[in-house]
Amino acid sequence: MPLRILFLYPSDNLTFNAGVASLAALARQEGHEVRLLQSHQEDFALLDDLLERFRPHLAAVSSVTLQFP
């Protein structure tokens, strides 16, 4: 059964995260429906809208210590 997977990467400067992109690509290759949200931490309205429309079975979040002072 294909899953709807949402990958979340909060970023204050929109840097590319190869790890998150690779996982999203692999999941898509395996037949899952994938969305990747890379946004600023304050974009709660955007996240709320995406969760309501996409209704993911799984949400994967990636962050690093320097992103959260």
C-alpha cells in the first residue's frame, strides 16, 4: 500500500538538504506519494494547510541544532 509521506525541513536560509531530498526521492521511487516542505519555522499556516490537504500517513522531520537558537 503506497503511503503519503511528508518530509519537513525547517530552514532559516533555505539551504539544500541532500539527505532529506534523497529519502524523498527513494520513497517516491518505491511508489509512495511524497511532499517536501522546506520553509521558515514561522510558516505554521502553510504547514497546517498542507497537512489538511495532503493528509500524510507519515511526517518525517529533519533539523540541526544551529537552526534553533
